[in-house]
Amino acid sequence: MAPGLDEMLSQSPAEKHRLYTEHSPQALAAIEGVLAVPGPSPVLILAGEPGCGRTGLLEAAAHGPDGPDAVSRDGREVLVLPLDLQGYEEGLDLLRFAEIQIARRWELNEAGREELGRALSPMLPGIAPSLSGAAVVALLLRVPDPRAAAREIFPDRPDPRESLTALLRLLARDGRFVLHAVASPQLTDPLRLRLLDEARANPNLLLAVSCSPREADERVAPRSERLRLDLTPLPAGDLLAPVKDLLDDLDLETADRLQRFLDLAALCGDSVPAELLFHHLELDEEQQEEILDTIDEELVENEEQRLFVDHQYGHPSFPGLLTYSFLSPLLNQALLEPLTADKRRRLALELLEFVDQSMPLHTRGMALLRLALAEHLEDAGRRTSNVRDLRVWIGEEEVDEMAADLARALDPDEGGLLTPENLLGTAQETEGRWPPHVRLAFVEAVRRRPDALTPAGRVGYHLLRASLLRETGRRPEALEEARTGLEAAREVHGPEGPTTIDAMSLLGVLLREARQPEEARLHLERALELRGREAGTPEPGDAAAPADDPQRIAPLATLLASLGLTLYDLSQREAAREHLLQALELHRQAFGDVHPAVANDLRNLAVIARDLGDPQQALQFARPIVDILRQMYGDVHPSTAEALTDVASLLRALGESEGARLHLEAALQIDQQAYGEAHPQVVADLNNLALVERDLGDLDAARDHLEQALAMAETSLGEDHALTVQLRRAMAEE
């Protein structure tokens, strides 16, 4: 009979070693054998379903029956640390990530978690928010003295990649160090390769990576010496006996709803977006509240039968959604054990289809959720697609590293597994799915082998690179690339070919953004004339267009919008409005009412209407944007908050200050959930809210919000920041 979760984690070293001697004797012996040999070690690939107890297995092998004070055969201490990156999201500060990691340290009491937070918080502002930075934070949270480690690794190392290397070398300096990457999909390719390089170079570092049984060795540890260990989950035994007793004590309907929730939760992996599961189960509000009360009282707060850590609405991977984390993968496996393979597949497929329909792929956590569900399917293609999404979820600082790795796959001497057309095709096909900087890495890999492209391929390369450079904010490079692309397009496709029109349009957009509106207008008007002729539009700017082919309508609509903005820059506001109204109509024909292009047209029309002195019409354009963004991104998303703020500004201009306050309060609530309490956008929201409250004569509320904003600004932005100075001045005027 397997011990309970608390018992397993509080076992003596001898008991833990005996557990794995009985359950995984071959794997235990293999790891002990690797640790017994000094020098560089093969990468351990720990393959298996969740709940194999992999960190415990590594500890048992490293420490033997004598525990953490044991030494390896060459007389040195052995340190085992897990590298857990759950909760890290690109673009968010590391404070949110650290909060998630500390909350998951459920084996500590509340005082222990608070002390850990106090020890780490002074270090976080000096760590750049990146995946390497998150890895540094995750390891510092596990070392005995994070302050002492930080003092050694941070001086003169602003690049978190250098800090991570320094930390790994510090941890392996005095003895063997076993680094356990607890989930292969959490590692981007650049981070994976850095860890592998460090393991090859450092004879004291043993890298172990946990993965699915279906994940290939070369994917987990490319170009490395490897030792694969296939593991089986630890038996659940009586691990869930208290939960079964709880279900028996509930009335049948409540027990059934809770059991269905737990079945789905177990399929989700580490993180459980509870609200998403409630909607999928079609529970009404009263039923949801009943289940939530039971979960919170019995499965979160009751130490004898707890399953979850409650992150409430603050998990960065699921902004605005009530989210739990399982205490251990052992619990996932215990909940899944009674379910047949067919039932797992059916439940996972139904939930995955619901997630795809209701939640955009805008966080790493959402990508990990999809992969966790796909692991239960027989659809290998779906799983491969999810793995591909995750392996390229890189940070902007990792583009060059990933491009170099992809370029190696183009080299015949390295095996030549890919062609430039493969990489360009991937970058094109993933538009709207992958972030621009990720797609740029594929294009930059091709840049290293331009001789392998056909003439038409070179044109496509130049235009795609120009577009992606623009999207990543590198506009001067993008403009130069677009000029090259247009010249190449004219040579290869002729002066009036569709590709040449695309190149002309892109160059016009970049010229406008470079504040060269006159030249931009020439290119855009010519492109619009040719595009209109191609689409069957008799005159440039005529709203008439074929209504049966979105592929023909959309480029024409985009051109109209770009030319409209250029005319706006040239102070031709009436003409700009006409072009944007036509663009809006065509974008709606092509995409429907809910689409980013429709929202952009409405936003631009609202700006023009306000400039023309018609805030009421501007409000008519701005209001629908809120609903569009809610349908696209959900109720809790920074874009939705920005749209609410725009509406509030117009309401205030119209003298409707009470309505403005309601919209600003909603925007503030969203930004607090999306960014955290001390983010600069939250500071701006509080300032905006105070201004409206002052209009309403609610001076006490205005002062309270200004005081909050000033305190946050001084902490997060600094004493001399423009917004801090503005807030200090506003406080003095109160």
C-alpha cells in the first residue's frame, strides 16, 4: 500500500530509498551508477506519465539511505534541485512568477513561505524578466541560502543568461549537482541547449530532464550523450482515501459534479483553470459556488485531504480565471488511475475542443494546458503541433540563439534536415499563432543561407523579414528590407504582379511609420489602384468590392486603412475618414464583426471623429471595441482595459463623469489582475480614476487613489519618473 502524500514527502531517507528500491530498482541503480563515476555524465531522460516521483527518485539515488548529508563516492556532497518554470510568462515581471513558485512550496508553513518571499524580493528588480531569469529565480528559491548565492552571481551580470551560468557553476563548485528539469515542454530550445552545453562543460553537473513517454530522446536532449530511463507511476494506494470519504459524505448530485470536475482537473496537468472547467461542465452560478466552497474548505484548507494550492485570480498563465495547482503530479495520477484509457481520451478531446474554441493561445500556460490534454489522445499530429508551439515560445533575447540552431539544420554537414522553404513556410503559416519575434527566428536562420533560395523565394524572404522586423519594432531595418523586397519583386514578378503590389503596400506602411507620408502616399495609392483593378474595383477608394472572396477583400481593406492613416498624417481628415469607413466595411465582409482589423478601424475612426470635434460619434466607434476585445481575449486582458479607458476618456469629454468612473474602475480591476498591483499601468489607471473623481467632487476618493498611485510610482518607476513627478504635483494641489 502506497503511503499518503504527506507521508511520502516526510519519509526518512532510508524509507524513501526503500520505496524506490521496491518500485524502480533498475532506474535507481542506473542513476546511482552514473553518480558513482566522476566527470561529465550523460543526460538522464526520465520518461513516464505524471506521478513517477522523479525528483524523489533522484534524491534517493543521490543520497542513498543516509539522506542529504551523504557524500558521493569521491567524497563530495550531492545536491539535487528541481528546475520548475510553471507560472512564467513572457512580458510579465518575475515577481508574479516568484509568487506562484512560493505558493507551490506547500511543504513549508505560511511563515516559511513568507520568509522565502522576503529573502528573494530584494533581488527580483535586478533580474531581467526572461526565461533564463525565471530559471535563476526558481533555483534561488530552492537553495539553502538564496542571499549568499545572489551575492556571488549578480555583480556585473545584467544578462540573466550569464547569471544562470554563474549560478549553475556555483552550485556545482563544491560537489556533484543534479539539476532536474521537471518538465521538458517548459524549456525553450535556446534554454535547453544552454543547459546541455553547461552539463557537457561542467563535470560536476548532472542534468536530468523529465518527459512524456512519447517524446523522442533527440528532442529532449539533442546532440548529447543520453541515458533514457522509462518509469512507471507510483501506485496511488490510499493516497486519495480522504477524498473518497468526502465524496461519500456529499449528496449524490454534488458528489457527481465534484467528481467530474476532479476527473477533468487531473487531465489538465499542473495547473487547473477552474472557471474554464465549470463552463465546460455547464454548471450554473449556484452549482459553481457550491463546488468552490467544497474545494476551498475541504481540498485546499483541510491539510488532511488537500489536493490544491489556490492561486485565486492571480495566476499569470490564466489571467482573470480562478486557478488551482495540484500539490504534486502524484495526485493527478491517483485521480486518473480509475479512469479507463477510452474515458481519458474522450474527456480530454472534449475539453481540448472546448479550450480551442473559448481561449486564445496567448500564454505559455495555455499552450502547456493544450499539450497536457493532447497527451491523452491517440492523435500524434495534434501532440506534435502542441510540442512545436511550446518549443518556440522563446523570449526576444533568444532569437539569435534559436536562429543559429535552426541554421545548423540547413547545413548539409549537420544532416541538412530542413530547407529554407521549410523555415519560411513555417514563419508564414504561424501568423497570428506565434509571436512575431518567434517567427523572425526562422527567417533569420534563412538569412544565413540565402544562396539556397529560388528567385521567388528570395522575394518572399525579403518581404516576410521586413514585415516581422516591423512587428518587432525594428522599423529602420524593416524599411531597408522592404525597399530591397520591392525591387526584387518587380524583377521577378513584374511591375504589376500581386507580390509586387504586396511589396508596394508594405513599403508604403513603413514609410508612413517613418514619418515620410508624401512618399508613403505615392506607393499606397499606386498599390490601391492595382489592387482595386485586380479585385474588380473600378476606381481606387471605391467601396465596391467582390463580396464572395475574403482573400481578395482583405488586402484591399488593409490598403484602404493604410492610405486613410497616411491621409490623416497629411491633415486630410475627411478623406482619411472616408477611406477608413470603406476599410471597416470591407474588413467586416472579410472577417465578420469580431476581428483585430475591425477593432483597429473603429479605433482610428474614433480618433478622427474626436479630432473633428465630434466626441459623440467617436464614442459610437469606441464602444463596440470593448465587446470585440472581450470576445477575442476574454474579460480580463490588458487590451480590453485599454479600450475601456478610451471609452472613459470620451465619456468624460461629454460630461458623463459617472459613466467614465465605472469604465475606469473596470479597467483598473482588469489591469490589477493582469499585471499585479504595482505595475505602471495600474499607476496610470489610479491617476485617471482620481481625475474623474475630482470632476465628480469626490475629493476623498480622489486623494486616496492619488496616494496609492504615488506610492506605487515611487516604488516601481522611481522618484524622478515623469509620472511620479506628475502625481506628486497633483497631490500638492489637492
